Amino acid sequence: MSEDWRIDRVDEIRSLITQAEPEVVEEVKWRKPSNPDGVPAFSLDGLICTLEMYKGKVKVNFAKGSSIKDPDGLFNASLEAPVGRSIDLREHDDLEPDAFKALIREAVAVNRSRKAEKAKKG
């Protein structure tokens, strides 16, 4: 276990993502002087989500969150955003693994649906 709970949380989320969709590709994007480690970004047929660490939370940003069904109400941030939705997790917040994995699967389904629509349009 790390001294920084956020690192442990990111590792937990990374594991849940790959359990839900083993073919997911993880890349580090958006490196800059203020964030030299960059942002972990997860894709499969399009961007699924990114993970960001802030002082008091880990933020999971779903790129197409407004199109994703969230029956368990995990989204708790950026709820009014036109496209994305987020989950803000603080140190002692619980994250229900099965509900989170369902969100990942739904995000991939949205990506695949949009990819198929684009292919039809040619």
C-alpha cells in the first residue's frame, strides 16, 4: 500500500477497468510542466475515461458520460456538462466494483455504437 491513498485508488480503478474490458488500451496523455506524469487515458473504440489526481480526490472523467446509463448513480460531478460526466472519489469513499465495471462496459458500448454509425455513413 502506498503512502498516498490516491495512488492506491488509481491502481484500484485501473484494475476494475481492465477487469471490465480486458482489451482496453491505457496511454498517458497531456503531459505538461504542471503535470509531468500526465493523465492516464483509457480507450477502446474511442476514449472511455481518464483518471486525474487532485489534492483531495481522484476524478474519473467519462468522455461520453452524458450518453452512458448510470442506474447506480455513480456519477457525482460534471452532471450538467453537455458531454462528459465524472466520479469524484475522496479518501474514504466507497466505489462499488460491479457498478463501476458496468459503467465501463456501457461506455465501450457507446463507443462501438458511434463507431458503427460512422461506418454506415461512410
